[in-house]
Amino acid sequence: MRRCLTLLLALGLATLSACGQGTSSEPSGDGTNGDAEELKEEESEVNGVNVSVSAETVGDQIEATITLTNTTDQDVHFQFSSGQQYELILKNEAGDTVYRYSDDKMFTMALIDETLAAGESKTWTESIPAGDLESGTYTLLAEVVVAAVDGESVPKPSPYKAQTTVIK
């Protein structure tokens, strides 16, 4: 009986330790979720769902806003596989990643369902510390980390992404 309880406790701890780790679905070796260099617009649209990102340097912070908009005439159902609903990646002019939102963060491992009615938007805002960054031009890539849309699995990396230029 004691062995059984010890085994169950060990399995439970192993499961909990695996949960909540920052997710990274990055098949490419350059540290991005896809080819940021190829995505030049500040917004993109996939099947009637628009993703846009804007950013502004305010003091020692970069204030980023990601907006997901249902441009269809029907409800769109999104399913997230964890508490992380978006990723932000800031790259310098050389293409090196200088900030990644999910670094050093833990996210709940729970299914999250969101439904956007026709014409409705969901907005996330994030402050990126920029005090240690050199002056220059940066690229900010925003990706909505959705697992399924209307019950259909979303491929990795997510096509729901946009990028913008940030000047510090």
C-alpha cells in the first residue's frame, strides 16, 4: 500500500512539474515561431480572423497591443491549450531575439475556450522592458497561440500572427 501511494505521489509530482512550463512550439532553429523575416505587415488575416499588432516606446518600456478580430458574419470559437494565449518576440536589426514573452514564465495547463461574435475583438496588452536595449530599429512579432479554431486544429507554427517595427 505504501509503495502504491509513493508511486502515485511521484507520478503526480512529475505531472505537475511538467505542467506550466513556458511553451515553445518552434520547429525552426532560429528561435522564432516561423519566418518573421517574411512577414512584413502589421496585420494578417486567416479565414476571416484578423490579427494585428502595434507597439510604441514609452520611456523604458515598449507598449505592445495584439488584437484578434472576427471579421466574419458568424461566431468563431477559439481553443487555447494553456494559459498562454499569445507570444511576443522582439528582434534586433541583426535578427537576434532580444526578448521573448514566454521566457521565464509558467502557464497553466488548461483548455481555455473563447468565442468571438461576428465583428468582435479580443485585445491583449503587454509592457516589454526596454531599458537595457540599445537605440535602434526592432521587429516585434506577435503570435496568437491557439490550438483549434471552430474545432479544427491549428498547425504549428500558428498562422495567426503579425509583426510591426519598433524604434527605440
